[in-house]
Amino acid sequence: MTLAEIERAEKDMQQQWYDLVMAEQQGSLLKVLEQMYDTFILLAEEYNRCCEAFQRENLAALRATPAPKRKSSRVNPSSNEDEGHIKLAS
């Protein structure tokens, strides 16, 4: 799944919602509005499937990539008295 596919699914869903709102404002029949709403729900479900697939694919790719190793510690004790404590900037 690519970002372009997700964006396309999102655009289709948003366009269907816009068309539904405009049809309602123009006084379309309830049956027509219900059909349009059903289509919107299907498009929303498709968008959600695309997002889930994208997340699964990218999570798998992240797990396959080894984490970078740290080069050094960020804590530098300055004296025996402060050892083990981190000084915060003030």
C-alpha cells in the first residue's frame, strides 16, 4: 500500500461526503441520500483498510531494520556528589 493509494481513497471518501451534503441541501429524495450515504460508508471502510494495510507494511519494514547503536552515554557525571543525577537546564 502506498501513500498515493491512501490519499486517493481519502479523496474519494471526502468527495462522496461533499456530494451527499450538496444533494441533501438541494432537497434530494431520502432514498437517493441513503444510497449516497451507503456509498460513503463503503469508501470510508476502504480508506480504513488502506490505512491499516499501510501501517502493517511499514511496521513490518521497521521491525526488519536493525536499530542504530548509540555511540556514547548522554549522562556525564561532573562530581562524586552529583553522580547518578542529571542536571536540568534552568
